[in-house]
Amino acid sequence: MDTTGAATRETGRRTRPDRRGAVVAALMLAMALAALDSTVVSTAVPQIVGDLGGFSVFSWLFSGYLLAVTVTLPVYGKLSDTVGRKPVLIVGALLFLLGSLLCALAWNMGALIAFRIVQGLGGGALQGTVQTLAADLYPLKERPRIQSKLSTVWAVSAVAGPALGGVLATYADWRWIFLINLPVGAVALWLIVRHLREPDREPGPRPRVDWAGALTVFACGGVLLTALVQGGVAWPWLSAPSLALFGTGLALIALVVAVERRAAEPIIPGWVWRRRTIAAVNLALGALGLLMVAPTVFLPTYAQAVLGLAPVAAGFVLSVWTLSWPVSAALSQHVYRRIGFRDTAMLGIGLAALLLFAFLFLPYPGSPWQPTLLMLLLGGALGLFQLPLLVGVQSTVGWSERGTTTASVLFCRQTGQTAGAAVFGAIANGVLASRLGGSGDLDAVTRALDHGSASEATRRAIASAVQAVYLGASCAAALAFLVLLLLAPRRFPVLDS
């Protein structure tokens, strides 16, 4: 393990202050590529399907990318600790750009989905390595500065992505959604190659890469996440395909454990879960991924069906949390320096639980300002929750373990989102079926709304379904609070200052 942040200081020293700004710009550009990707594509789906066909499988444009990003995060995290951040980031960016170029050249929906998976293989390296390098470049007291900038990138992407995708699809061609990545990524690559300097590695035997572990982790994650993504959508939960995937996933979990126990440098080392701080942060941010599904997936439907808003106005109700989240994250350092990382995060997630629960008491049909205010406050609460945990957990490990730690945190959050989409989708559909006499699901009633054929009973059923989802999200927030209270140490064992 590194001694008291020596490698972090070495990275900062070798990357001189005049170059560090260029590296930060490159990291923000790389993060923007990953953050914009799904939101830009979402608004161009009608044009893509109209050109290539494949309406029945277009959801895999998003699912395939998400699966590839999620299952590669642990692999890239370990590789960045083994061979360095710079080569992993460069390879990831090249893969992402290659996938973007191939997507622009796709001739049918099957090819486009395959190339989106190539994009996702690069996107996993971008997400994990950028967050790790952000901690490498700055000492603990300066880390909120770079993390708040990265949070701002995500916020701007969430707001600007759908608009940019719509403009490109309407006034140019949907293929430009992918081609526009090439110049942006090329600039980021050039800045990284030219300005990023990492510490010299100590002489010794060549690092051993656990390729068997990487393959089994990739296969296990892919099978289980596919079961979660497609279960209840492409086939019923208790059908043969669903049971077969979950059974295969459980068998692969046992294989992963067996392979990793024998590996000299395992992709998922046991210490990730044996250390209280890292385990607590992983579980807490997994719960964050779970609860985020409620507003991001279900609130726009609620805004259109119950509040009667147009799609653009419904998007604004959701997007306001991207305004308060980065501001709260940037200011959180003033809180955690006084009361600590754990207590600051508990304050944030406690407030989030109350705000999510308050959604159940909104009147029907209500006014748009009411959920908008809740979302604005929720963004502030979650900014107070997420950033202290990320900065805190990165500061408890040395350089040689930071990539693995960061990747484990991001992996748990992404997995939480995937599980949340499955769980809350099932809850929403169950409530709708109960309220509508045993028939109907969220997709069906959303299509009815698009055609203006939804009845008052359907609108009330949607309101009840979304309230049930928000109740589940409030429980997820309460679970994160309890995890931090019972498992996380009150003072994180910080190594650097």
C-alpha cells in the first residue's frame, strides 16, 4: 500500500500545474463523452428505427451499452492499478471512438447494437479511470474542486443531451450523434498523451494480469445484468429464459469466487469487501443507484400523465435536480471538514429519504411546482451524500488500490440502477394491473397517453404506481442511511491530507 498519499503527490508533481489544467480539461471532455452518450441517443430513436428498422430490439441500444460499461468497470479498475491510469484511459478512449465511428456506419439495427457494445467497452474505462485520476491529481483538501467540475459535466449533459440529440437527428442525420464524438475524443486523447505524467513504477517483475478473472467477471456480470434488464420485459420473470439466466449467473458467481481465490492479483480482491469503509460505501452507493431510478425513469411519465405537461416541460421537472446537485457537492467540503465524511453523507441521504417520502403526499393532480421543488431539494441532498463518500473512500487507499476501489464503487452504483429499473418496473406494473382490473403495464399506458386515449382511471393508476415507486426509493435511501450508521466508521481512516 502507498504511504500517506506519496503516489498522489508524485502524480501531481510530475503533472505540473500548467499541465494539470489541460489534463483536467481532458478528463472533463472524456467524462462528457460517456455522460452525453445515452441522453443524446434517446431522442433520436424514432429516426434511427425509421432508417434501420428493428423496433422490437431498439432498447438494446441502451441496455447493451449499459451492460458493457458496468461489467468492465472492475476489470479496468484493476488494470489501472496494475499498468497505470494513462494506458487504460487511452485504450478506453480509442475503443469508445472506434465504437462511435462504427455506429455511424451501421447498416442495420443488429450492427448498431453490436457497435454500441464496443462503445460501452470503452465507456467503462472512461468512467472509472477519469474518477480515479481526479483523485490522483489533487490532494484531499483540493479534491472537491475537480469532483464538482465532473458533477457539473454530468448535470450539463443531462440537460443538453436530449436537446442536442434532437437537433442533430432533425436538422442533420442521426449518424452525426456518433460522429460528433470523434473530434471531442481526439482533443481529449491529445491532451492526455501530451500532458499527463504518472509516477515511475518501481523496478521489479512485470505485473501479472488476471485475465481468467477478468473473463469470468465479465461473463458473470453480463449474464446477471441481462437477466435483470430483460426480465419482465422480453419474457416473464418466472419463465424459462429468466430462470436459465439467473441459474447460469449463480453458477458463474461460484466460478468467479474459485478463480479469484487462486489468482495472484485478482480482479475483485477480497479486501474490497473486508474493509468496513469500502464495503459500506459500496452498499450505500448501490442504494443510490437503486433510488435514482424513481425520478429518472418514472417522473417524466408522471409529469405528462398526471400533471398534463408537454414532454419538454416534463423534462424540466426532472432536470432541476441537475442544478442543485453539483452546487451541493461543491459546498459539501465545508460540512465534511467539520463533521466527517460519514455524518455528512448520512445527513444528505436522510434528507433524501424524507423528500422521496414526501412525494406520496402530493395532491392529485397537483401543480408542477410541487414535484419541481422536491426535485430541486433532492438534488441538493444527494450532492451532500454522494461526493463525501466518493472523496472519502478514495482517500482511505493508496495509489495502487485507488483504481480498484473507485471501480467497485461505480460498479455497485451502476448495478443498483439496473436492479432498480427491474424492481421498480415490476412494482409499477403490479400497481397498474391492480388498479386497472388486472391488465396494463407502464409501457402500454404510456403509449395510450401518447395517443390521447388514457382515461381518468388510467391517470390515477399512474399516480398510484409512481407513488409506490417513490415509496420504494425512500426505503432504499433509508437502507443507505442504516448501512452508513451500522457499518461505516464514524471517521474514515484517511491516508493522505
